[in-house]
Amino acid sequence: PMHVFNVTGMTCAHCERAVTQAIQALDPQARVEVDLAAGTVRVEGAPSEQQIRAAIEEEGYQVR
């Protein structure tokens, strides 16, 4: 399934890597697309919406 999240606080390549790695820790096969300009994270893979949201928030970003 595909999930799309609006995430605030992501500003740079480090943020992009941190979010991507946090989600791929849940599912190494997950496809993660971070759009810093739009403030969105698209995830295609097995983790549930709640798991992904928690992983992003644990990195210090806010999911709207």
C-alpha cells in the first residue's frame, strides 16, 4: 500500500536520510520518497500508517 504524509521540519538531505532510514528500519524493502519542497513523504511498503507516523515522529519531525 501507498501512504502519503505531510511532514513539517524536514529541511535538508540529512532530514531526508533520517526519515528514509527510520522507515526502512521497519521494512528494508519499503520505497520512500521524500519531497523537501512540498513537505511530503510517500511510502510504499508493508508498515502500517501508524508505524510509519511513529517512526517519523521519533526522528523529531511532526506529521500533520
